[in-house]
Amino acid sequence: MNANIIIECKDLGKQYKTPEGERVIIERMDLAVKENEFVVLFGPGQCGKTTMIRLLSGLEQPDRGAVRINGKRIQGPGPDRGVVYQTISLFPWLTVMGNVEYGPKVRGIAKKERREKAQHYIELVGLKGFENTYPVKLSGGMKQRVGIARAYCNEPVVMFMDEPFGALDAQTRYLMQEELAQIWEKEQRTVIFVTNNIEEALYLADRIIVMRNCPSSIKREYEIDLPRPRNYVDPEFLRLRKEITGIMDKTL
């Protein structure tokens, strides 16, 4: 295995039983992600993107093939993998600080150390001053920031993000994209991000994996070599947006 490769899967397959019989979701997927790379899984709705996140993170096991992190086969969830979903399930009885420090607390990290770590990530996502605020008092965008800070506070090797901004209004979504790009540049952590929004994919990605409709496999890969921070009206940005949108399968 290449020393620069963090996560790798070969010949990955997944199917589910339905009333109509077996339905193949993922068909022979090969993927290798480098250290500190920001990879976007892009495709139409219901094409298997979330299933890929669940397989890669260890939340589900494949029916064929294997997923490895640093050469070690994934058998289930682990602290070396952080997952952020579209809907953030914060503990309503805990403050922002309590939610962010929860992972290190469960792992037995001393209070002073975990508080310092949590404070770092709270400030990184722009929530300084809200440490003692409960989730009920937070906006949707602020809750997403808490979820991202909580995932980062566990210091995972790979961060998985499954359409984390999909439920936000357009203005907040653009703001969160900018903030996530800045966080990624500061933290330099491997990220695998799911979206069906082409502008979001182009703004964030080092590499875009375009997925086919089910049974899903990789249709095409794009290396995105645009300077950061990216400009939504840059001619090359617009050219790539048109090209990638043009090859994407239609939603079933």
C-alpha cells in the first residue's frame, strides 16, 4: 500500500433485500484517498453516496471487498473515523462545550486536557462565547458548527461528511462552505464529503468522484486544481461545473 494512501477499498460491493428481491447499491467500487486529501463523492440523489460513507466509515460491512485505513481492514466504527451528517444529533441536555468534549470525555481524557482541546475547536468553528449555550438556543448553522467541532475534537484520521449543509438555507450554506474550507486548510485532515450540489463540490474538493446511478460505480474522476479560496464565477470553475453537470446521470 502506498504510504501516502490513508483509506482504500477494492472491489467493494453492497446490496440490500427489498420486497422485489435483492437490489445492488454499490457495484465493484475501487477508491484510494490520500493523506490530507479532500475528496467529494458527487452524484444524483439515491445513487449510493450515503451507502459509500457508511461502508467507508465502518458503520456497515460490505457484501464484497474490503475497506482499509492505513492498511488495516475496517471491521466496524472506530475513533479514527469522524462522521458528520445532514441532521446533527446534539445532546440537548449538554452545552456546546459538553457536546464538543463528549468524545474525549468518554475516552477518559482528563478534564483540563479535553476542555482545552474542545475550546480550540469551538473557536475554530467560530463559536467562542457560546460554550455554555444549549442546542435549543442555536440556529441550524450553529448546530452544524458544533457537530463539526465535536467530530474534529476526537481527532480522527478521516472525517466523513454526508451532505452536512443540505438542510441549510442558501446564504448559510455558502458561509459554511467557506468556513469548512478554512478549517480544512488549518487542520489538514483527510475528508470524504458527500453532496449532489456541483458548486459545493467544486468549491471544496481536491478531487471529485462522479458516481453512477445504482448499481453505483465510479463514472469519472476530476482532479480540481483551482486556487483557494475559490471563485464561483472563475471561468475554469464555470467550465468544470458545466462539464460535470453534463455527464451526471439523471435522478431515477
